[in-house]
Amino acid sequence: MPKKMFADSQDSYSDTLKQLLIEVSELRDEIDTHSADRLQKYKDNYRSGVFTRGARNLAHYLALRQFDLRHLQDRLAQVGLSSLGRSEASVMSTLEAVLDLLKRATDKAYHPGDQNPSESGFNRGQQLLDQHSIELFGPFHENSKVHVMVTLATDAAWNYELIQALLEKGMTCARINCAHDDALIWRNMIKNIRRAETETGKICRILMDLAGHKIRTGAIALGSPVHHIKVKKNVYGKTIAPAQLILTAPTNKKSESEQDAPPLFSVSIPKALHKRLSLQSRLGFIDARSKQRYLQVDQALSATEWLVTCNQNSYLMSETELTLLEQGQEDTETADKFTLGKFAGEPLEIRLFKNDVVLLTENDVIGSPAEYDESGALLKPAQIGCTLSSFSKKLKCGQQVWIDDGKLGAVVEAISDAGVLLRVTQTRSNGVRIQSDKGINFPDTELGLPPLSEKDLTDLDFACTHADLIGFSFIETLADMEYLIAELAKRNASEFPIIAKIETNLAVKNLPDIILGTIGRHSLGIMIARGDLAVELGSARLAEIQEELLWLCEAAHVPVIWATQVLESIAKKGVRSRPEFTDAAMAVRAECVMLNKGPYILDAIEALVNVMVRMQEHQRKKFSRLRALHW
């Protein structure tokens, strides 16, 4: 290269560095001013008015992100200084480090002195986040800095071996969902956890997750009390396995079959009949189609239960007559007769398709399918109750309604005294079956509900004396957080850590306010509840939001729980799904990953820990560590 061209190139490069120095300096000053203004409104929320390092850094980060920095980032990258994209943990230290390098490159007389620009930078931010994570969840797993939280199923109350195995596999935090079970079940779960901690030498924190105002579908009308007994057949229609059901004597105790396995259809029989049954007994009955059928006693499951089989498909009616046939007996006329116990019919099927209408009613109205005349014209729309009282007064035409975790989408078409008429806008191609006790979301509607329900307050009494962490469902504002903090103070539990569950669009918008107004006075963690957020925001927006929430929390040095459907296929079905492993690999950027309950939960934990250990060698948060690749 000619000397003149080389000199011109050098001058151009020097001018670029000088211009970058000016721009980054101005950016730092703007951030300093804006962050100070933002923090002032929270001064009373911090002890002695002194802001924590996390609060100051979050304010810096929020100020930084109000600017479009893409062009600046590209130009910094061209000179090897593309570090602003990894500045979450310590914004000002990152900027100071960039400025220091630019000053060294542009001013030969520059002397940085004794101060190291990154002295309280990258490492200190990560150290604070690690410290807060340990305070919430306890020591890290031996091979990973990501904690594993598992939602406990009911059988954890009596299956100690399961709890022990969960701890051995890597569970460091157990989640008890207060929307299910009761205080007796929870107490037994906790007893098993504490015992397992002692026997395994491992620490397990307990999160009690308050149910919140979970709005659900109401009861559905029941069909005729008939149970369809189905034998198992191969593709040629040949019976390869009989149908099974359980006959049980009346008892108030939980049956052993309910404790140890997914329950079969169970129906009571008179005690007199129960005492006479043996492995040789048969029970004859006439089914709903007037066909003669037989039940063969196969096995004694417990002192009160018999497992019976049926070799033919049949329709068993409630309170049908049973004929007891002893070994070799065929004469049904002289055999003793007994009456089968009562059982309820199955809920009627309410299946909805796109453009169908459904009437959302008060909860005291029993749900029912649509009714049509002989020509197929609609006489009466399908209807389903809503557990939120007076909900119709809060809705407006055109607002969205989602049912069953977003499986069915609809808009409000009309409002009347009878309820709210919804027009279905989104379902699967084969429709969606609406069932009772499924969640309902109103993403466009201000519901004006109190932060905690009466049930939540009762459950909070229990949690404050038995758990380690409180899960706060459906928090949306700083005022909600202040309400819970006040309730904890009433119970002498002001030091009790809170896990704020971000589940709504409003909670996302208010998250900076919630964090800045809380971390100066209370220990805090954030749960990204991706299931409800996907319903509220849509899946595409969720993909973006979950990244932004991770960044915000890292800036505040607040630990994050990555929740909902992580390795769900393994936990529930024992099936490995490639997309779910990719999702699990993304989850390791959080401080804790939550798995939901399922029969294969031990396999799911093992798979998750394996992914976490592998990914930690490559990445920490957004920072690629560039471990040597092995081909």
C-alpha cells in the first residue's frame, strides 16, 4: 500500500475512534441523567434512601435501552469493541471500559490513573446475581449454576421414595401449587422433603405458589350414568386384552389403587357382596343394550377392592343388578342378586369450531352443548359458566377471550342479561372440546380484582410457617406487591422471599416499576410464566418478551425462574422431543428452571441437568464463552 494511502487510512481510523469517543461519552451522560430522574420516585422504598447496586444498574439499563443503539453497535464492532450488547449486569462499568479503551487509542497523553473502569463491572454484577440466587434457592447443583424446580404431584404426600429420588436426581426447589390439594396433603409433602434433606444431605427449598384469581370454566351437565367398558383390540379387531375396573366396598379411606397408579374406573358394591367375592367369582349383568355380560374377579387389590375384568365391550349402567355366580354355577335364576352402586355420568361434550358461538354465563348456570332443529339450524348456543362473578359487567364488545391455555380464542360479540356471547376465532381443525375447570383469560379487560383472594390469605398463613418462598400469582402492579408485603408483615414474615409470577401483559409493562419498588426492601425473584403469557401476548411476541424479561432481571441482579412446558413431553409421556431440548438449552440462561409434574419426571430432571451441564460450558447468559470445539 502506498504511504499516502496508508496515512489516509490511519487518519480515517483515528477520526472514527474519536467520533465514537464523543458518542459514547454523550450516551453515558444521558444515561446518568435519566437514571437519576427515574430512581427519585422510589427513594422511600430503600432503607435510609440508599439505592442498591441492582436498582442503580437497572435504572442505567432502562435508560440505555430507550435509545436505538444498532448503528453505534455496528461501528463499535468494526473496531473490535462490541461490548454494549452484553452490558446487562453492569451498564456503567461497561461504558467506562469502552471509554477507557477509546481514550487510550485517541489520546497518547491519557493516563487512566489507579482506577480500573471495570472494577465493579462484569464480575461484580454476576457475583451479585449468584449471591441472590443462593439466598433464594440455596446452594447450586454440584455441576451447574442453574437450579431445578419441580412441581409436586399429589402422590408426593405419601410416596417418600419419589421425593428422595427427586433430590438425588437434582431437584433443588420443590413447588407446591396451592390451586390443588389441601393443607393436609401439603403438610405431608413438606414432611417428606425435610426427611429426604436429612437422609440425602441435599438442600431443597420449598415454594408455595398462591393460586390467585384463576378464572375457570364452570361445571358441565352430565350425561346418562353409563360407563363404556372397552376391551383392547388389535388392528384386525381381535380382542387381545380384557377391560378392567375396580369394585370397592364403601370406605372413607383413600384406596391403595388411587395412591399407587392412575385410577381405573371404580364403582362401589354392597359390603355383603364384597365379602362373598373370591378369585373364582363371576358377576353377570344386563348392559344398557340388553346384552348379557360378565365380570370376572381377577385380583384382590386391598382389603376393600377387587380388580375385575370383562372380555366383551359393554355399557354398564348405574345401580344395575348383579348376579353372583360361584365357581361352575351357570343358573342365573337361583343365584343371589345384588345392586351395583351409584355413579355419575360423564360430562356432555361441548365441541366448538371456528365461527361457532358460545354463551359465557354466571357460574351457577350448568354448561351444555348447542341445540339444533331437524334442519340443522341453531336453536340455542352452547353455554359454559365462568367462576368470576359479574364478569359480564367488565367486558366490552370486540374484546378477546381465551379458554384452556389458549386452545380456543374468541371475541365478545354481544352482552345481555343471559351472559356474554362469544364468537370463536381460533381453534384446532377438529375443534376444541370445552371442559370444566379450564382457565379463562381476558387479556384486553381490566378486571379490578384484589391482589389476593380469601383462599390466598388462608394459604398464606400456612405458607409462612412451612415454606421458604411465596409464589405471587397474577401480580400486575407495584401496588399488588405492596399489598402482599403488608400481609407478610401482619404474619411476622417480612423477610419471606417473594417470587413474582409474570403472567399478563400488564405485568410485563409494569415489571421495571415492580422490581425498582421492591428490591430495596424485600428479597425478590421473578418467574416467567410462559403459558399464560403466550395466551396474553401470542407466541411470537412471547419469544421476544421472554428475552427482554431475562435482560431486565439480569440488570437488576434479580434471579429468574424459567417456567411452563420445559421438557413436557418427557415428564408426561416419556417421549423425547427435539424442539423441547432446544428450549431447555435456552432455559439455562435463567437462574432456575421449572419442570411440571408427570409420571416420567425423574427422566425429565436427568435430561435437564444433562443439558444444563453441557450448555454451561458454552454460555453464561448472553456471553459466549468460546470453549474449544471438538468435532
